[in-house]
Amino acid sequence: MSVAFAKEESAEAASETILPARPISDRINLVTEVGLQMLQEELARAQHALAAAHALEDVNERRRQSAIPTRDVHYYTQRVKTARVTPPPASNDVIAFGHTVAFERDDGRTQTYRIVGEDEANPSRATVSHGSPLAIALMGKAVGDIVPLGPRSLEILSIC
């Protein structure tokens, strides 16, 4: 094998291993108990993948296999470290972090979402981040309130 080929392989491997950091929000890292557990599980999964990658003999393959787990370990370590576990709301009078809110849109559709931390938010599973425009608009409102959201409006039906 020529030295030039070895250098190309190293350069190729290096370019595949330099990944940008996962962006970390500047918002307060509010999480539910389930959200903290999810962050801890993701951190453990990334640490396991990194350990497996470090066990590889081929240096180029080790670099390739380590790239994503290294990035994820940094991200989840920071998210676990800054997590602020927020207990469930004591009252259902006004919408707060952790509440599940049902509302009717002005087009007649009814939707229900739970307000959770950024990392546990998944609209397809009926959860939204506390920093989302929807959650920001809903926070502090009560049943029966009409909430403007862009050109539309929502009527809050229930809070639990």
C-alpha cells in the first residue's frame, strides 16, 4: 500500500469523524421525571456505543464509529447536567409545564398536547416543548380562554 493511499484513507476517515456539535438550546432545561429518565437512557446508550467503537482495532473504522456517539455523549451529558426536574403542576387552574391541554381550533378541530421539555417533545406523540410557540401561547391561560396563535385562535377546553 502506498503512503499516498494511506493518507487519503486517513483524510477520508477524518472528514467523516468531524461532526458539528448538536445544538443546545439557551432555554432553561425543564424536564419531567420521564424526560430526565429518557436523557439518562440516551446518555447510557451513547456511552455504550462509544465504548464499542473504541474496542475496534482498525483506527479509521474506530474514528468513523466513534463520531456520532462522541457527539451524543457530549450533548446528553450537558442535558442531564442542566436538567431541572419539574414536578407535576399542583393545580389545573392555569396551564403550566407538565399539563395536558385540550383545545379547539377555530376551524373546529380538537387537539390535545402535553407540555414537556425540549428533548422529550414529539408532536406525533401529542407532546410539545415548553419553548414551542403553541406552549408559549397557552401558558398561564385557563379553561374557556381564547388564545390567539398567529392568524388563528384556540379555545381551551380542558387542563389536566
